[in-house]
Amino acid sequence: MTQHVSPPLVLIPETAPFNEDQRAWLSGYFAALLGPAVEGATALAPGEGPATGPKLADNDDAPWHDPSMPLNDRMDLAKDKSEPQKLMAAMAQQDCGQCGYNCADYANAIFLKSEERLNLCQPGGKETMRMLKKLDEEFGASGGAAPAKADGAEAPKKEIALGPLGYCRENPVYATFLSRLRLNDPGGEKETWHIEIDLKDTPIEYAVGDSLGLFPANAPALVDAVIAELGSRPERIIGGRTLRDALLTDYSLGAAPDNLYQLLSLLTSGEARRKAQALSAGEDPDGDAQYLDVLGALHKFPGARPDAEVFLEALDELQPRLYSISSSPKMDVGKVSLTVDAVRYNHRSRLRLGVASTHLGERLPEQTKVKIYLQKAHGFALPEDLSKDVIMCGPGTGIAPFRAFLRERAATKAPGRNWLFYGHQRQASDFFYKDELNGLKDARVLNRLSLAWSRDGKEKTYVQDRMRENGAELWKWLEGGAHFYVCGDAKRMAKDVERAIIDVAAQYGAKNPDEAVAYLAALKKAGRYQADVY
């Protein structure tokens, strides 16, 4: 039989979020699936797939793309979707960039086998990783794996190319930690810091709305406690580094990973073994799984003490943390600032510490180096038209990007009006950047400042309550073309703010419930409602 060999088809356009090798492989994959049917085929739009091929994940075509939606509900919505779309549904849906991608691109990279790490979704944590592992086991071998060579040998694994220096988590730079200033006044229940980092000797140039990725170090006291519990020596050399140094900077000592429970199950027996196996499968036999960090897991199984080298292999990599930038490059030349809550809480007589937040808030000496990179914003930026009005809603540390926005608007002398909704627990102790905000009001940069304090009165008042109270004026601003921004908790506060906008549209825009929901959707589609959530 005579074979007619056609020239290679390019089914994936250059605008799709893949590199040249990935596009070439995908084109070949679809061509192999379709056979002669691809003759004369046209290029695919981003996220589009042929009738018999897998549809790639796309942020704009994902009904589960909602960070407040529980994982099981997202997976149910995606149950009849393609393999890449199911992988996307397992993500935390925040598009935060901590994984180095957005949610859809991370899913596609896993499907295409260009990304083997399944634990990069920091907000999704163990829940996301377990689901990704389950999905990968279900269809990994028949998914996006590159075909083997004709002789049966596996194709050599390609190293992932580094991105631009200082602009991706794989290629960070060192910058100088300048200072910390506590923002809470006496009486506050939280500890919040204004952090400044020098960028002068780095290639990083940022815009307001961007985030800064920071590589933290574990608390030395926690590292020493883990080593003591292992019964090992801190100076032991493993992989060319001492055990202590490795645990300080390379490994996560937060939530105990499934691999650690699997390891501990091999070193114990009876009921303890069954509990370790249950924990490794995502079960919670004693109702304490959410509180078990690495040290807590060792305490829970005192008879199981692995060798330190094997122990390290069972741990997760210490991931960078992302923080919204709270400065403007036009006003804060050569440096970047962050607004950081230091996380501390007690559980069973043990003080637990947020890794990066306490690293910045108490352990990192001034004038020392910190490893950072810039994460460009995904659809979170001031309007290009400086005359547009801007409404910002950011309680607590959610004020960070809006301090940056206001400083930028002041520097550019933007004629558009600015309205900030800000809230926290108590006005006396938790009014972050009070003098600065009042100064911006006096200078007529900040036209309206609506404040909400949840612990100052008999009833708790939140930013969404202030939005409803000012609904008539808020509606006028929105109808006049204002852009609305929210920064804060994805699962509760951001959804409450969305609900408030829907209520305002219904009450002051005379819209029925469906029309009010559609109004919010239209704001999002037009880029006039943007969120920076975590």
C-alpha cells in the first residue's frame, strides 16, 4: 500500500499558552487521533480541540472557575469534560500564580507532561495534590504523555528552561531586606508589618497590581525540634548539605505530606500503622489531621523514627509565598513594599508560626539578602484611561494593592475619582496607613473613604455592609464606568462583596435577580471587576 505523507500540520496556534515543542507535540497528537480527517484542517483557537481529541483547559470556559466552590462541586461540574479540564477543576481556582502558571495553564502543562510536579498549587494544598495524583493515575499513561521512541526506549527527559532572571520562581534573585514597621497600634489582636525590600541591584521592574514571590526559611527552633525528634545530628551531611541547613531552607515543615504518613506506616504496626495509612489516604481517623504538621506527625507516631535521609525524601519542597505589592514604582523608586500579617496560633500547647510571615516579621535581619521574584498580575491592573473612576475594596492586608493604586494615581495625577472601602477589627489599633490615607483625602486623591470596624460595636460591620449603605452612590459610580477591585479572602469576603454588588444592582438598578447576577458577570467580562484573592 502506498502511503501519502502530508507535511506536518500546525493545529495549535502560536497564541496558545505553550512553547514550541509543546505545540508541535500537541499538533502531532491530534493529527494521529484524526488521521486522514485532518487533511486541510485549520488551526485551533486557544482551548479548542477537535471532536475526537481532548479539549484543553481554558480559564474563559470553566464554570467551576470559582475559588469559593468546594472541590467536590468543581469536580462534579467537570465530570463529563476532557482530561485537561478535569485537572484544572482540581486547582484552587485563584489564578494566584504561585505555581508559576494560571490554573488552566498548570492543568495543561501537567496533561502535556511538561510539568511533573503535582504539589505546586499552594492555596489548594493537599486537597488539590491528592486529586491531581488521582487523576494522573487514572489517565496519565494515556493522557498527554509524549510517545516513546520507535525502538521502545523512553525519550530523554527535557529540562525545563528557566524564565527571565527575577521573573519566575525557577530563576529568582537576591535582594536586600531594608526594614519592617509594625502597622498595628497597641490593643490589636493581630501583628501586621509594612515590609520594604531594595530592588536596586536586581533586574526586577514591577507595576502596581503585581505580586512579589519570596522564598522563606523555616524557624530554627522548629527545625531543631524536628531533628531532635528524629534522633539525628544537625551536622549530618545529606546531598552535600547539613541536615539542619536543608531543613531550614529546602523542605516544608508545615502540613505533614501523605508520603510522610506512608513512610511512618512502614515503621510501625497494629493500630498505629492503620492510622498512618488512613492519614496517607486523606482520611482523618482521630479528627486532628488539619493540625498535624511534620513535627506533629512525628509526635503522633513516637515509635516510628526513619533515617534522616529517607525522612527528607518523604517531605515536600518548601514553596515560595506570594504577597501583593503595596508600593508604586513611580513613587517608591528602587524598592518594593509588602503588607504582611504575622501568623501565630497555639494548638495543644505548641506555638505554630506562619513560615514566610514570621520570617519577614521577626527573623530576617535588616540589610540581609532575601530570595525573591516578580509575579506579573493576571488581569489585575489600573485602567489605562486615567480618567476612569476606581472603587477599591480591601479589608485588613487586602489594602496592600490599593495603597499601591492610590500612590500610582497620585504620581500620575490621574483625573479619575478614587473610592476605598477598608475595614478591620478595631479603628484604634487596626487602621493601617491611617495618616497616609487621610493625607490622600486632604490632597483629593482619595475622594471617598468608607470604613468598617467589626469589633467596635455591638454588631459586626464589614466592608460589604458599607457598600450596601452607600448603594445609591456606588451604583452611580458603576453606571458611570467605574472599575471595581477587591482584594482579600477568596472563599468568604470576596463572595460577600460580589453579593453586595448584585444587591446594589437589584435595588438601585431596578434589576431582577437574574439580571443583577448578569450585571456582575458583564462587569467581569469587560474587565471592570477585578479580584486579587487568596
